[in-house]
Amino acid sequence: MTARDCERGAMQRALELARRGEGLVEPNPMVGAVVLDAAGSTIGEGWHARFGGPHAEVAALAAAGPAARGSTLVVTLEPCCHHGKTPPCTDAILAAGIRRVVVGAVDPAAHASGRGIARLRAAGVDVAEGVEAEQAQRLIAAFATLAVHGRPWVIAKWAMSLDGHVATASGESRWISSAASRAVVHRLRARVDAILVGIGTALADDPMLTARPSGPRSLLRIVLDARARLPITSQLAQTAGEHPTLIAVGPEAPQDAVSRLQEAGCEVWQSGQAAQTAAIAELLAELGRRRLTNLLVEGGPTVLGGFFDAGLVDEVQAFIAPKIIGGSQAPAAVAGLGISSMQNAPRLSIESIESLGNDCFIRGRVARS
């Protein structure tokens, strides 16, 4: 096995380690690192385990100890060279006497991009970039979206029948998906920053929108409710003191309705936009300012359609049950304006297809042209 083969193998391991930080490190990126000796053997491993804690490079170097001198550090993301909650990783790398650094992805943040690599090279360290770059960039996609576009990564989720419906014509939807599928959804909820539904779903289902069991993050529950119609008797309003709840209203929301929701413990955020797609974009910018990294959009069809119409869906997680609902009045998964030409249809880059009970679970990212 060549030295480059060893480095690629170590990068694969570093990517695997990095994923251990999912849901724990945001708004920081997930990062993993491996230290290799001159023979290509692993002498230290580490990952960014929690927000505010040691970065992956520092953890891996600590694991390697004095043996790190003259060795190679393989890391999924460019080491930082600025002071944040922790000192610069480049300082730790230089102090450890690392000879070579192998980087998966360059940091996309404007204040950091390329600077860590330049600092290491200026100090005489051999730096290789772009090893397993596609996987490394996928790993930090949510972080990059926040850093570059100032908004959270948007995951659109729905459960539907084989013929594409999310409820019967009468509105019944419990339960289309299997218990196994619902367990996956709760694990997803447990690691995102916020979950969003429209007022139609809130009125029809009276959901709690919590993760069971709860995860490491404080889940913000969001309702798109232009006219502030959410009843204060709803489960969302009744539990607003226990679980953060944001009601996103429009410019025409009645002030008395807004006040009632605020008195119930809900935060009310008012958009200046009447059009749904514009209001969604404005809301995402607000969530970006709050440093939310991952937003789960659970519908219903009108809200999902609005996100797709605005071009603001990054990932899809769809659960397809082997059931036929039928009926021209039964709602489809995605409404909105839709597309007029097939060439404009959003395309998914499929990441996984698996069976959950009797359901088919498809996960993919929206391909950007």
C-alpha cells in the first residue's frame, strides 16, 4: 500500500469519526482527524465532539502524544488559524511538529477559507488538499450553507402512500408510515435545530413537534401562520413554556391574535412579506442570524410547495408506504405552484434507499445546477 493509499484510508476513517459529532457540534462543522506515523500506521484519532470543545485536530494530536512529531495529520476540514471558542488549530499542529497535513475540504467561511492552509505552508508544512473532497464537502454541507448563504440547511420530509398522497380526501393521515419510519423521523428531529409546519397541519393534527426521546439540541418549533390563527388551546401553545415555539406571522396578522399567542408563551416573528416564498426566504435569513444550522420542514403540502417554489430545499427524506389511497381530492405530498416544464423539475442525488418495516425510505440531496 502506498503512502497516498494510507492517507485516503485515513481520510475515510476521519470522515467516519467526524459523523460522531452530528447534532452535538452545530453551528460548528463536523470534523474528524487521524495522525499517521512514517509507516502509515494510525497513532492518534480525534473528532470534534461538542460545540465549544476541542477541535478534531487537537484531540487527535493529544491521542498521538510525542509520537506526533514528524508525522502526518489527515483532517476532513482545513484547520482553523483564528481564535474562536478555542485557540487556532494551526498553532497546535505546528507545536506538535507535524510534517504533512492532508485536508479533505477547504473551510467555506469567508473569514477562514484558505488561511489555515496558507499559515501551515508558510511555516514549512507540506499540505495536500482535496483528498476525498466530495465526501468531505458533503459532510459539511449544512455548515457551508450557513456560512456562505446565511441560512440553515433545509430538509424536506414527508410520508406518503405509493400513489403519492399524504392523507385521504377527508384529511386522515395517521398513520401512513410504519412505526419504524416514525422512529427514524424522531431521531432526525433529535439532531436538528428547528422543525417547521404550516398552520394547516397545526390545525388538522394538533401536533407536539417534539423528538421522542429528546436529543442534545433545544428544538425550536416553528409554525408558518400568516394570520396568527394557531389556537392558544393547541398543544403547541400550551407547551410553549417547555419547548421553544416560534409563530411566523405575516404583515396582516391581527394584533389581538398576536398578543394572545405571546401571552401564551410563544415567540411571534413577523415577516414583512405577504407572498409565501418571499416570507420563507425572510424567515430563513432570520434563522441564519440565530445560527440555526439544520431546519426540518414537515409540511404540509402547501408549505413544502412553497419551499420548493422558492428553491430553498436542500435535502429530501421521503417515506413511501405500500398503500393506495386514491381519490382526486386526496392531497399530494407537495403543492405550491410547481413547475411548467420537466426540465425545471428539482432532481435528487440519491444518497440512500432502504426498507423500514414495509416502507421504502429515500434520502437524497437536491442537485444544484
